[in-house]
Amino acid sequence: MKHNTRPAVIFDMDGTLWDASSQIVISWNRTIDRFPQIWEEITLKRLQAELGKPMDDIATSLFPWLSYERAVALMDICAEDENRYLAAHGAVLYDGLEDTLKLLEGEYDLYIVSNCQKGYIEAFLEYYHFEKYFRDIECYGNTLQGKSFNIRRLMDRNHIDRAIYVGDTQGDADASDKAGIPFIYASYGFGRVNKESVFGEIHRLAELPGVLKTWQKGRQDRG
């Protein structure tokens, strides 16, 4: 089996590459308006507390008065409508994203692993024409498995030996640790992370190439 010789940088989506929370709130509230059994509007603050979780966990948290099956079914409808909305409107990219991707793609293979539904990453890639930067993606909606499983699945599928994960929550840090790869904390995102569990921290995307060089140098020094 031929292994990939270039190091891999695997990205989270929400709170790392973009902030789609305002757009998701608009889309989801339009969807739930069609269902009279949903009487609470979803607020931006409430949604941001849920981002990064698997979709079924978000469903039961937002709609606790529904059965698990009905909550998940409603979330599936919200997710489908959301994908269409984002594909048409986009969201808010974090400053310097495309410049950073252009800089990194010459030295690293870039990937995305997210806890999102099917079609969400694709909406992001298609709206901004970013397919050219990323070699592969994986998500909860494809596998119904957690992030650590999906990181390893993507790495195995692409024969990746060296990888690092970039995300913004403690769940991202824990998934990286469970998958056996280091973690870079994007502190500009939504979450808070135990700093002892991170390889490095970035306050903006422009800092990522420098942290990655430190990671690479450390590997070379040990080698």
C-alpha cells in the first residue's frame, strides 16, 4: 500500500473555517415555522452553544419535548433546508481563509472532518469554489459516527501517516487525541479548550502556517 508522503491538515468547519450560525438560525426558523408543535424560536446564542455536536444531539437538545425519533426527523428537515440556503447564500468566512488555504496547499494536503449533516461541507465548497483546495471530506451525516472515528476513516482512506487537526472546541481536541493526532486550537471560534490538550493555538487563520512549521520542525528534529 502506498502511503501519502505529504503531511495532512484536517479542518473542522463551524468556528474554524466559517461562521454560518446567523444563516442557520434564519434557515431553521423558517423551517420550524411550518410545524405548529414547535413554539420556541431558535436564537443565535442557543444555536452557537450547539454547534460542533452531532446532529442527533442537537435535535434532542433543541426539541426536548419531542420523542427522539420526531426530534431527529425534524432536524433532518432543518438540515436539508439549511444546505439549500447555504448553497444559495453562503455564510461568513473567517478573515484570511482563502489566502491561508492557497499558502498551505503547496506544502500540505488539506481535508475537512465535521460533525455536520450530509451536504453541508459540499454547500460550503461549492458556494466559494473551494473544492480545489481540499482532497477529501468526511462527516457525521455520512457515517453516523463520532469525529474521532471519522478522522481515522479519512486518514485510512487516503493512506495518511502524518496529520494534525484544527478545531475550536474541547470536543475537537478530545477527538484528535482519540484519533492519535495533535490538535491546533482556533481560539477565534465558538468553544473553549483545555490548553494542556493542544499542540498550538491560533487567534486568526494567518497564524496557522507558522504553527504548522513548528509542528513539522518538531517531527524532523525527532526523526
